[in-house]
Amino acid sequence: MNDCSIVFAHFYKTKRGHYRMDTEFVADSIKDWKEGDLTKIYVSYVEKCIRKEPANYLWSHRRWKHEYKPEYGELLDRK
């Protein structure tokens, strides 16, 4: 939408009061990508981060273990 660079960041605790951030460059521009490509890459990145630091796994990430169903789109259309 904004045609900007995409970078993923992963923050994790190394010891008490100390944190580290790893970044991963994705692309300069995604305007030519198909819809959903960035989402698939993001899901893969989140899975990799969870495997690296399972203690940082958030309850909010549980949504990724379910497959997308077309009915979900209908719920968004109702709003």
C-alpha cells in the first residue's frame, strides 16, 4: 500500500534487564507481490522466532495454528 521497505524484528530477553533484537530484511518494495505473499512470509518468520525462543510465545500467536477458511472473509464483510 505504501510501497516501503519491509524488515522483520525479533526482540528477546538475554538475561535479566537485557534484551536483544534480531532483524531480517524482507524486501525493498512489495508492490509487485501477489496478495497474501507477505502474510505467508510473516507467518514463517513468527514460527521461526517461536522455535528460537519458545518462552516468548504469546497467547495471541495461537491464531496461526489454524488454517484460514473462506467463511472468515464473510465475517469481515459484515462489519
